[in-house]
Amino acid sequence: MDRSLVEQAQRGDREAFTRLAFAMSDRLFAVAHRILRDFDAAGDALQVTLLRMWQDLPSLNDPTRIEAWSYRLLVRVCYDQLRKQRRKAPVLHLLPLDGAVEDPAISIAEREQLERAFRQLPSEQRAAIVLQYYRDLTLPEIAEILQVPVGTVRSRIHYAKRALRAAMEADARPTTREGRTA
């Protein structure tokens, strides 16, 4: 990101902030959509995040950290929305796996199984997975965004992958007519 553009926006230059927001919006929206699994909710999260960015940008100490800082704001906004949804309904619309690189070896049924398993992960694990595998961020970058130690990020990713693997293996086991696994 262009440091001078960030610095201009920090000084209150609306045009500079508009260019900055435009440059970052697609990536921020993609992360919000993967966390919230709803286009409208992702759009709302993006709007709230951009508003908070405008309000809090003068307090950003290092303009080169704008991306990590904005992802951190976005993840907080998404977590807030998920908490509100949890209070309203027991079922959350969480992270889809659509849009990922298609692997012809993975059947539609397997993708649906994986998506169901992914929806069952705690939001902290989903966020870590999204940031690592869909945004290609490093563990230290994810730790900064989520404001947790690197070891916690590593643990969340490990347990998420283990849970997904276990769910896929459980779904792959043949069942008897009574519905029990053989």
C-alpha cells in the first residue's frame, strides 16, 4: 500500500481515503464474506469497518501496517455480527468453501461435507483458517490481526484442521441400515 496515500488519509484527505478504501475493499469484503457467509452481512461489515478506519486512521502509528490493521478491525466487526446473530438464531451462516480453487478429485458431496464441518468450527478457528489459506497471510501477520500470540494461531489452525479431518473421516465411514457406522 502506498505510504503517502495512507499518510494523506490520516491527515483527513477524503479523496486519499476514498482511493485507499477502494484499493482495499475487495479483499476486505472477501474475508468478511468467508467469515459471515452472507453477502449482505459482509457488505454491512465492510461499511462499518471503513467507517471505523476513517475515524481511527489518525491513531495508526505505522502507515505500512494499514493492511494488518484494517483486517484486525474487520475481524472484530465480523465477530460482533456473529455474536449478534448467535443471540437471534441458533444457526450461524459461517464460512463457505465455494470460491476456493476447485479440485476435480473432490466430489460435490465431499465439498458439501467439508462445508458442513467448516460451519461447525468455532469462529476463532474459522478466522485463522481464512486468513492463512484464503488471504495467504503468515502466522505472525494473523497473530497481529487477531491480537493473539503466534502459538495460539498455530493451535487454532491445528485444531481446526484436525476437526475437519475427523468430520470428513466420520462422514466417510459406511453406515448400517440402522444408521450406525459399520
